[in-house]
Amino acid sequence: MRAETEKKIRRFVELPDGWNYGEGIAPSQVVRDNAIRLNQIVLDWGFFATDAFPGTGGEVDLTVYHDEHCFEFIFDPDGRVTFCHEENEKEVEYTEGLSLSEATDKIRRLAPVMLVSCEELG
């Protein structure tokens, strides 16, 4: 899955202006690289399901899936990250204006809990 999501994110910088029905700009290389980096980190920690989507304002939305949990990271053109954690489609946490390091810490704190509980069930 790492290669699929990473390839998808890399292609976002090739989007033409107006790619979404006349609206939309491509994300910058910095936004792209930050999304790729976090994707690599979460996969290295043991998460295995990720996907990515471009935003019309030059954002990249990286989503990490684990059982009934969904972790969404929106990388904004200004370098800030919005984090949203949903469980069973209900919002558990929503934080805007994070640095890449702070966003990484959000998932780092949750990874051991999520992945250990999954191993205990197996």
C-alpha cells in the first residue's frame, strides 16, 4: 500500500490549474513531501491502509485507516496540518494548525494502543 499511496501523492503536483471542474491548484512540492513523509512513518509503525486525495486549494489529505478508526491529516499550503480522528464515523478529535512534528506526535501516541489491541485479538 505504501507504493500506491505514495505514487498517488506524487502525481498530485502534476494536476493542472482548474483540475476540478474549473477550480483547483496542484499542491506544492513541500506539501507533497510532507504527506509522503507522514505516509512512510505510519506504515513503518505498522498501519497498513492509507489513501490520499488532493484538495482544490493545494492541500493533500492523507487518510490512515485502522479497523473502525480513521485518521485524517490535511496538509495545507501554509505548512500547517489539520488532524481529525474518527471512530465508527464519529469525531473523536479535531485539531487545526499543527506542525508536521505535532501531527506526527498525534498518530505516534495512538499507534501503540491501536496496534497492540489488534495483536491481542489475533
